Amino acid sequence: MGNTVTSENAKELPTSEQLLGMYERMLLIRGVEKQLSADFKAGQLPGAVHLYVGQEAVAVGMCEHLHDSDWITGTHRGHGHYLAKGGDPRPMLAEIYGKANGICQGMGGSMHVADFSKGIVGANGIVGGGLAITAGAALAANLEAKGQVAVCFFGDGAANQGVFMETLNVSTLWGLPMIFMCEHNTYSEFSPTDTVTAGELADRARAFGMPCTVVDGNDVTEVWKAAGAAVARARDGDGPSFIEAKTYRIHGHIEAEVHFLSSTYRDEEEIERWRQRDPIDRLKAQLLSSGAADDAALEEIGTRVQEEVTAAEEFAQAGAPASETLVFDLMSVGQNH
Amino acid sequence: MAKKRYMQAINEALIEEMERDPKVILYGEDVEISMFGDTTGLLDRFGPKRIWNSPICEATLTGMAVGAAAAGYRVVLHLMFSNFIYTGFDAIANQMAKLRLMTGGQVKLPITVLAGYGAGSSNAAQHSDTPYPVLLNVGGLRVAVPATPADAKGLLKEAIRGDVPTFFLEATGRGGEQGEVPDEDYTTPFGVASVLQEGKDVTIVSMGTMVKPAIAAAKMLGENGVEAEVLDCRTLVPLDEDSIVRSVEKTGHVVVVDEARDRCSAASQIAAVIADKAFHALRSPVKRITVPDVSMPYAPNAELVVIPDANRIVDTVRALLAD
């Protein structure tokens, strides 16, 4: 994936080729999430889905700097992280469908999509659950000393978990190659962030002396620049960094919420305001105005992405039901393996 | 064979496994100085890239074990007192026990968690628990409760070599106890109970800290003509159900001695297994000898009242046989 950004060129801008690559991945995430939203509405998904629509620039801007050998952990809203890191959409959709050909053989589902061959340790159903796991992967990377880094995507909600403070401490103390990629998407489930969070999140990380950057999370170039500096620092052995990307969750906390919430918790006007700042639309406008691409080129990308989404959907629907005995094999404590 | 102390045997197991596999790493609170003596000398021997002190932050330490193991290391995490399992429980129950399943088997988690447990030293309620019942219920975790130096060494080596997250709970108060330990490289399998004493009249099932009072009780019973068979479970997950059932089929009477609180204890589980699989052989009810459902008091005299001892075992057995 992507090019390695070293300390020397971290402040540079992404090339047109990189921007086009990021555009395609953001479009893929959007396409998959829209497909899943439709699938959910059609009653085709066995479980809940938390969609990443509106936040695509964060995962893509970060993962552009990462290799397969680097580790990431995601959140319950984790499809975007998986796809941005190079995960295959076909077994991801199959996983969400609970099929045997799912990336986790139907044992994990939407909140646990993982592909270790791509360094995707996995999404996580526990808010803040990825922080310590990432620190552990960063610890391993440190011991290996091969320049690997570990990135934790977590939300503003997770920043209120005690383990956030603990991992800020331990990663700084031990100089771990870890990046805290905080996605401030304005809501902690159904609660506006400012009703559950005191102070500025970056100040919490700043207290530990690590570099902290607050960026517009709907501007992929801004995310890319901050991520590049943080990844370069980690690869160089200079320790952790914190990035807060201010963004917005366009869809609800979960797709099912319209069925069980008795009242609304945000108004259409607010959502529309953020739609005007859509990260994909902004990148598209940038690509066109800079001459990096024309309408025909972007349309070609759009067609290609749609084909990929359709293929993933077909792959998922055609999959056999998950094994009903695998759970016993995987949870066996009978003997050493 | 040579006589060794319990903690010395654990220390030897750690040294041997760290020498055997360079991927074995060990961290935890104050492991460099070693409060219990089990990690003594490891820093000098293996250096700070293999063993190091951590901050006091169990929620992170348990989660880091998952991440480091998933990334290829064989992690030994020392939690000091086993009450701190509760402090680090989220990553234990929600990540460590479940990640292999949730990833469809993409990952193995070779993690061994060490912690001392048990009461009897006036450490008060927050440092005296026997917390394995919660671990037994999680699924996906192995639990070892060795009682002798030989089993401690063999089970720890087996735990570290395994790929399933394993809790190795040290009978801390028994750290000074001596026992014969084989000289050669050996491991002790999980899920195999040991019969410490054979007898035909009653079965005493014991584990960990309760093995010693069980043996003492058997001796007292023997002086009065009652031949007790004493089993040491050695591991609670997996549990050697067959050996327990076999013994009960022979004796027809059974008591289960456990330092956990009574409700949903290991003894409760073992009693349920006996009721299920050896009901035909029972000539009296299965009796659990456990800590009442209270937290551990501090005062030594108050503590002794709630911890099962040889007298309680003897009295319970006599009542069973008299009926």
C-alpha cells in the first residue's frame, strides 16, 4: 500500500496518482457501506451494522502510509479501516452476511472484520478495546525492530475510557511506534460529544509530551499530511503520536436505530451542513480543479468501484452458511495445538 | 529428583522456557525485583528486551498481551495478586478469550498470565481472593492451579508452550513449600488430575491451596479407620472429569474442597459434573467445602473461620459417613 513517507518529505503533498488512489478507496468504502445500508433495509443482514459514511478520508489518509506488515486496529465502525488497509471487500461482505466464505468464516461479523495477512488485527466491539491491543502490537514491532508501526483508530467516545490514558502513558514511556488516530465524529453513540466529554481530546495526549495534531478529518490531504508525519516518526523509532480528525458520522450509530429510537437526537440541518463538506465530493472537486483527472477518468473509477461492490455482494450472497461446529474447534482448550 | 521450593520451581520453568524460545517475553508490575520470588534473576539473565517492569495499569497490560501475542510473541504477563485479574478483566473476557474465534482462527494467542491467589496472610479482602470461578465461566481460557513444586514447574512449561490463553494461579502462601522436582526437561499435561492418596471410603477432590488441608484431613481420617482417596485437579480448565467420576464410583461419597466463594465455585461445577455423571454411584449428597459468600476479613482469627481447613473436611466427611 502507498509509499512510505519519511521525515524528509512528510510535509509534502500527495501526488496526483496518490490522490486518485485514495479517491478510489474512499469511493469503495462509500460504495460498500451504501450497499450494506440497502442490504440491512432489505432485511438481508443477520446482525447490526455501524457504517463509516462520511469518515472515509480518515482511514484512507492514514492507511496510504502503511504496509501490509504494519498493524491497525479498528472500531465497531470498522469496515472503512479494513478496506483502507487493503482488505478484500468480498470476504468482508461475506463475513457480515455470516457466511463460511467470510474473512472470519462467519464467526466475527461486522464488528470483528480482520485480516492478519494485511495487518488488520480487527475491528472491535468494545469502545476503546483496540487501544491496548495496538500498544501490544507496537510493543512487538519495537522488539522486532524492522520499522513496523501500529495504528489505533478509535473514536471520541473511546477517549473517555481509562485505557486511553494508560496507553498514552505506556506508549510514551516505552517509545512505542504507535499512532493514536482519534476520529472525532461528533457523536458518542447517540450522545453529542460535548455532552459527555470535557476539554479538548488533544490536550489529553499533549500532557504526555507526544506530538498532537488536530486536522479536518473530511480533508484527505490534511489527514494524509498529519498521518505521514506520525508514521515517519514511529518508523524512525521516535515514539507515538496523536492525531485528532474532526469529522462527522453521516449515518446513524447503527442502521437499525430508526426502528427503536423514540425520538431524534440530531436535526437534518446539521447533517446537511456536514454533507456539504463530504470528503469524497471535496476530493473530487480538488482532482478536477487541479487537472489531476477529468470527468471521464473519475467516471471510470466510479464504474470500476461499482463493479467491485457488486462482485462483493454476489460473493457474499453466494457463500455457504457458516460452519456450526467451527466455534467448538476454535474455542477448544482441550490440549495444546 | 531434588527438593525445591514452589517459587523456585516456577522460576526454573520461566528460565527454561525463556532459554528454549527467544519469543517468550515477560512483563508486569515489579517483575524485575520480584515480589514473590518467581521472576528473580530473570532480568540479569535475559536483559530488558525479554523481561521488564510495567506501570500499574492492568486494563492495558492484559490488552497488550493480546496484541503482542497476535503479533508473534509468546507472552508471560505477571499480574501479581490475582484480584488484579478483575482490574484487567475487560481485555481478558472480551479480547483474549474471544479473538481467536472472532477472527475465524486467524490468530493464536500464546499468553500465560501469572498471579498469586488465596487467603491466610491477612492481606485483606482485595488481595486474598480466589478468583478462578470468573475465569472458568468465560470459555476459551485454560486455568491451572498447581499445588506442588513439580506440578508448578511442569504445568507452567506446558502453559508457555501452548497456544491457548492460560491462567497460572500460584498458591502464594505455599511459596516456601518444598517438594521433589524432576531434574530432566518435562511438562505436565493439562486436564489430568493426580491421585495423591488412594482410599475406598470417601473421595476428597481438592485443588491448589486446598490440597494441603485435604491431605491433612485424609491423614486424620485414616487414624480413625476411614480410607479417603485424595484427588488434586491440578487444572480446572480443562478438568479431568473422568478421574473424579472414577473415584466417586469407587467410594460412593465425595467432598469437594475449594478456596473460592461457594456460589458458582469450581466446587459447584465439580459437584454438578458428579451429579450428572456419577449419580448412580452416590450413596450420599455431594458436599462442597468452600469459602462462604463473603469477602475475606483481615483479622487472622476471622480469616481462619472462613477458609476451609482439615477439621472442616474431617467433620464433613464424618457427617456424610454417619448418615
